[in-house]
Amino acid sequence: MTGDAIFRVDMADGIAVVTFDLPGSPVNIFTAAVRDAFPPMLARLQADATVRAIVFVSGKPDSFIAGADAEELGRIGSATEAERLSREGHALLDRVERSRAPVVAAIHGACLGGGLELAMACAYRIATDHPKTTLGLPEVQLGILPGGGGTQRMPRLVGLATALDMMLAGKAVKARKARAIGLVHEVVHPAILRQVALARARELAAGTRAIPAPQGGRGAQAALLEGNSLGRAVVFRKAREQVLAKTRGNYPAPLAILDAVAAGYASRERGFAEEARRFGELTQTPVARELSYLFFATTAMKKDPGVPGTAPAPHPVPRIAVLGAGFMGAGIAAVTAQQGIGVALKDAAHERVLAGLRGVRDILRQRLDRKAITRRQFADQLALVHGTVSHDGIAGVPLVVEAVFEDLRVKHEVLRDVEPLLPPHGVFASNTSTIPIAAIARAAARPERVLGLHFFSPVEKMPLLEVIVTPGTAPDAVTTAVAYGRRLGKTIVVVRDGPGFYVNRILAPYINEAGRLLDEGATIDAIDRALVAFGFPVGPMTLLDEVGLDIAGKSGAIVREAFGARMEPSQALQAVVRAGRLGRKGRSGFYAYDAKGRKQGVDASVYDLLPTGRPRGDVPAAEIVQRCTLAMVNEAARCLEEGIIASPRDGDIGAVFGIGFPPFRGGPFRHADALGVARVVEELEARFPGRFAPAESLVQLARRGGRFHPA
């Protein structure tokens, strides 16, 4: 691939317009071919005395530069090689920054990672006000840090605190926010981006417009904290404390970012050297390996239509009906309206419909308050949702999402009511979390059009969506449901129908084992602390309180009925459910809560309900982790055997995005590979004799020394 095929140069009155258009790729990324072609192209322009300024634009319709080639990063074989690549990037962008002919970045669409690092090296940056224009350094999400000078240039441009806030979380900002913090100099309509960029390039070349000085952290507080070494020390200390509190030391990249940024305040040379060194180290860590795996797995899933073989095209879904205006129904309606899809929100009583509409408004209001949407977008999205107690607005919709009470009789009534109103290709989707789809479909005249859409709560925050299918579900119904979920921005896992489906099924033994630990005298907070230290966002006891002990009790009864003794809830869990404790929503669970629902600590009176009474408190954290996580791994393997999930990849994604399995461990199947499958089998046989026989797939893999994923 030649440089001319990647970079097209057009001259206009001494301004070189460089169009970056990587052949064969939907987005521009920094591949090896791009890195080879960039230096000679830039050298030619800088050596040409007729070139007075340079403008970088993208040849892609909705993307500026999406960053580095993640596949190539994954093939880097050593820290030394990765460090060398970082140093080469530094040298190249230093030439852009010091260019004789000032360089203007004309940004439309995603400007991420190395793309933003290039833009920050330019003298002037213009971005469009299009919704798809976002700017950020997301490398931390892959377990690495920005390796092209990002840790050095961003703090100088936007200030230390703002830069750390963006880099440590991998945040991306819209164009107007980027302008407000000093990341870009100007925001324009997409139609005039090229025109304005050429005008600014001419002004910079003629000296009639000065190259703007970096704004850094503006304001008195920023000057106090960032303008001197003592103030910066406070910022770094607080940032480090926050990182450790959030990650518990499980993610090395945020700490490496802090070190690289701090080094840059000592000297430019030291900062760039530290960035390159830490970049090299991080690429070879297990955390980066697992986070990269998740990146590629989720990227691949975005192209998966949800059915094997040749997939039928999904039917368009310009509007839907949501049946049930409760908490879940309102959440589904809100995230649907955010994508410009009309929603008929139906319930049997006017007061419930009004409560649902208030719930939709509150969700959208939160986005408005965070400035994620404008007031006009807020009004437009809210207007897409209309409430009804009749069938108005339901006739002819291609998709109905049922979110009524978890009662099979009620779901059958709803299905019989609305099915005649649907077109021949219409899909009836139940948001059930416990009832088998086949049981719901028995009431349908066209059971092949019935499937499950298992949203997780709260809908607007949880990224996973399980699409549940039966052997008879029509392929076009599946592809329509998958396309709809993907349009909502959800990560989609298609699972086969069965009690608990996938995510709730693997969660059940994990929760039950935590309960057995309570039976044996472990303390509530010790169990939670151990699993949070392992990497879960919350411990199992806290999770039960958050979900609601009544709901957990019903779910537990369903899987117990389906799978027998190995899913028997512990005596402790059964006792707490029988006591009528509801968890946070009832301000009484394993923990105590104040009037506003804030957790106050373990409710010691719970121990009076338990079979052992007051706890011993001497169960080692390692045993807690091992027992709970291996129970989950074993059930995930059983789901794979039974075809509930199609692949270990789907099982890993479902666990990470559905129940917060630690991303840096990759998922239950990646975790089993890391431990060694033979060791998992040995531990299951030792820890769970007579209760948790190892899944047959684990036994077979252990015998032949195999793995779920390629090494």
C-alpha cells in the first residue's frame, strides 16, 4: 500500500490539504502502513517552500481518526518493541508540532487515541458540532496508556485536573465541551469545516492569526492547584487515592498515567520517556491482554446477526409498544426514545401510565443535566413517548416489548390481547428475567414470533441485553430483535431459552455459595469485601439487597425447581427472605439503610435469623473467592455444554457486562483458562464433593490439557 493511496494531497493557494483515507477500512486507524507512509509525506510537505500551511482532514464520512490498530498492538511481542513504537510516534508528532508550515486539524467524527494525539500536536484544531464528533483518549480501557504523547500534551492544553479526569476514565467529550475546556479552538457546522479550516490555515501562514497559546487549567482554583508543584502534588495525591479506591490496584494503567503525567512536569524529556516506558510495560500485562480480548470480542459481536448461517435482514423498527409502565417499562421506553424511535407506553391504569411517563422524563432529565443532550433533544425525545391505557398506537408496530408483572397468567393475557394487532412480521418480546419463553409462547397463535428481551436494571445504565430464543423462533424475529437492541447501544448476547437463561443462571450458584458461607459462620461484610477485592463491583450480599430479596427469592425458587439440590438456596438466604426483608427498597436487608436508602453498614440483627447465630468471622478471603467464583465458572461451563450460549466468548461477555464479572479477568471462561482447567476441576471436586460435580466439558478439557480459548 503506497502513501499516495492513504494520504491524498491537494494544493489550494499554498495550503496543502491532506486527506487521510485508509483503503479497505471504514475508519482511519494508525496501521503499520500508515506509520510508514506518514513521515515521508510530511517531510515532502515541510521541504516544499510553496507549502505555507497544512490541513489534515478525513476521507471517511463519520470519523476523523479512531486511533491505533488494536490488532497490531495485540501482536506486539515485547515491552521493548512497544516502547520503540511509542518513541517513534513521539518523534513523528514532534515534527508535526514543530512544523515550519502550521498544521490545522479539521475534525469531524471520532477523534480518539492516536487521532487526538495527532490533533493535539497541530497548531490549530477545529471540530464540527455533529453528534458523532467526539474526542478522547480511551487507551486505559484497553489496559494501556496513550503512547503518542497524550499524557504530556493534554494536561498542557486543558489543565491537569481535566486531563486526568478524561484519561483515567477514558472519557470522550463532544465538540462543544472540547471547546469549553480548550481541547479545540473552534466548533463549526460540518458543511463549512473545510472552508473554515482553509481560512484559518491562510491566517496562520500570513501571521494575521497567532497560534493560540495552550489554555491549561483556567481560573483561580486551577492556578492555585496546578500552577505550582505543591498544588500539583495535592492533585496527584487525590487522583491516586481515587484510582486505588475505585480499582483496588487491579488495573495498573491509571497509576501509570499518573506517573507519566507527573514526570512531564519535571521536564518534557522525562515525561515523554516515562510515557514510552510505561506504554511498553503495560502492553505485556495480563490486564491489557484480557481487556483487549473483551474489546475484540465485543467488536466481533457487533457484526453478529444472532443466527447461524445466512441471516435474514431485520425488519425496520421505527416505533414500538412497551406494555407495562413500571420501572423497567419506563427505562425501556426512555432508551428507545433516545434513539429516535417512537414508543407507545401502555398500562391498565392512568396513574401507572403517568408514573411511567414521569420515569421516562426523569431518565432523560438526567442526561440533560449531565449535558449529554441539549434542551431541544430532551424535548424531542420526550415527545416520542406517549402513554395510553388502550391499544391506541399499538396496531401495526413491528415490535412489542412486554414488561408486566412476573406472572405467567398475566403475560398470557397480554400476549393474547396484542398479538392480533401485530403485522405478520411483528415480534412479541417479553422482558421476563425468570419465566421460560417457551412457556410464554404457548399462548401465542404464532409462537415463532415470540422471544425474550432480558434488559438488566437500571435499563439506562446496564450495557447488556440478553435475546432469548427457542428452537422454533423465526430467524427474522431474532435479527430484528438483535438490530433493535444494538441500535439502543446494548451489548447483545443471544441465548437459548431455559430457566434463568444464562446470566441469572450462573449468578444463582455464586449467590448460593455466598449464602452457604453465611451458614458456616462467615460474616456478611467479609464475604462482600473478598469478592469486591477479587474485582466484582459489589459483593453478593450487597447485590441481593440492591436487587431486592423478594425478587431474589423468587428467582432462586425457579432455578431450584429446575436444577434440583445443587441450586438449593442456603438456610441463611431462605431465613432472611422468610423474614420479609426486602433489601434497600425496604431499608432492611443484610445491611441497614437510612431514610434516603443510603447504606449504613451491616444490620447485625440479621445474624439472629441465621442457623449459626453470631458468625465466627474466621473464613479466609481466599476460600470465599474460590468457592463463589468456581461455582459460577462451573455453571457457565454447563450452559456451554447445553447450548444455552453459543461460545465461550458469549459466556464471557454476558458475565462481564451482565453481572460485573471482573473485566481484567476476561470472564468466567478466560478465568478458567488462566487458572488452568485441570486445577478448576480439582478444586471443584475438593470443595464441592457430592454437590457440584465438575461440568463434563471441564473434565474433558482437563484430561487433554485443553483450554476454552486459544492460548
